[in-house]
Amino acid sequence: MSDWAIVLAGGEGKRMRHWIRDQFGHPYPKQYCKFYGNRTMLEHTIDRACQLVEPEHVVTVIRKRHRVFLGPDRLPGTILEQPVSRDTGPGLLLPAAHILARDPDALIHVFPADHFISPDDLFNLQMRRAAEIVRANPDYLVLLGAQPNRPESDYGWIQPGEPLDGWSELVEDVPRKVLTFCEKPTQEMAELLYARHCLWNTLIISCRIRKLWSLASVYMPEVHRLFELFVKQLPFLSGCPAAYQCQALLNLYALLPRTNLSYALLNRAARHCLVMPLTGILWSDWGRPERVNHSLGMVESCVSAQLELST
């Protein structure tokens, strides 16, 4: 069972567009911005993925018109260009189809490209733990849940249930069965979820490719049916000119309905999911300028504290 990484980088980042234009002089989608260091958010995400899987096993999904933002350096692995956006359901099943055709026994890790995560080394240790859980429990999707510090109504939430069979309550990052998902709740509901010690849904997922494909057939049947046909075409398409491959994608996306992964699949397949809390990790979905400033301020504070300790 080989490990693969899927990097979801097809978002437009519309809420951040005006602020990013003020900061960078151009309304780049946020995953192509260098908010800290000399790497874009996409490059930071791929760097983390390459610590978990072989570089050639990274599959990144972008919008076709975003190719210009990638810069001169070639990204590792495979770059797939969606001709149009059809939301996160097709955004995930496109790379999943390519992996399924090449390695049907694969274990996949799904990473949104526009999230802030620190520190990387601790995060990757917890991702390896998630992979171990999947190998021992292949009938589950394992999601990483962020520890909330406020009742945020913009995020999706996960309500954990009982620990996975055989695991102790005393283990800090014990995987738990998912009771429910709640996407972008009202403020009142967010406060209730926060009080119940629920977790933020990061959409970072580890699972077997076959399990994801099976769940898609049940909960996203129309999308799955179209991608099933696409998977059968892939061996033939791999030997065709690029223009022919582009046309095949255009034909596929012309038929695909907009389908949100969280609403269509995860919310309805909670009994097939486990959640493992991220511990000691700074995580944020940088969908608002204040989140960017807050995360960078936290990192600066941590660095200052470490410097003081070292002296």
C-alpha cells in the first residue's frame, strides 16, 4: 500500500481578493501568495506533503487559468488543471481518479493548499500517526481536527464520539468516531459546539483510495458515475496529445454538477469517519485578513519565546 498526497489548490479566494491586492499589488488567489518566508502557501503545502510521500506521488489540482501563478520552478509530482471549478467534490475526485488508475491500493492524504500550519515537523508526525490508523482500520476515513480557541461560525465543526475500539481515553490524540459534522453553523450553534469541545474540520483526510471511491459511489452517485467512466479512459488518454487530454477534461466538466465534499459526502458518511485532534499545532484557514495577522503574530511570539529561552 503506497502513500500518495492530494493537494487541493483550485480555490479562487474571493473573500481575500481586495486585501491581497492591497498587500501584493495583484489579486492572486491566496495559495499563490508568499505571506511568510520565500515560499507560497501552495509550496509550503507541497513541502509538507513531500515529507510524507515520494515527490512523484504528489498530485496537485489547480484551475487551468492559475497555471500562470506557479512561477518558473517546476512543482514535484503531477499537476492537474481543472478547466472550471465544480467545488470540492469533483476537485477531490479528479486526482483520486488518476491515483486509482495508477495505484488502486493507495493510501491517500488530502491537503487543502490555503491553510496555515505550524510547526511542520510535529504536524507530519501526526499525519504519520493518521496513516498508521488507516492501515489498521481501512474502512474509515481519518480526519484531522483542529483544537478551537473561539466559537468560529465560518468553519466546519466535527463532534467527536467514543474512542476507536481498543484505544484509551487517556491518549492525548486518541482517534474518535465522528458523531456529526456541522458546516458553518450559526453563531449560537458555534458557541454550543465550542462548549462541547468539538473540533474544527480542517478537511485534512487520510484514507484508502478504494474507501473514498466507495463512499463517493453512495453519496455522490452522479459525480462518481462520470469519474468512473473517466478512470476507464485514462490509460488511453495517457498516450494522447495534450490537446486531446484537455478536451476530455472539458467534456467531463461540462457534465459535472457543483458538489461540495463536506455537504454531499462527509456530513452523510459520519459513521465511516474518525477524527484525530491536532495537538500542539497552529492551524488556520486563511479566509480572512485578521486570521493571517493573528497566525503570523502567534508564530512571531513563539519564535521570540524560543530565543529568550536559548539565551
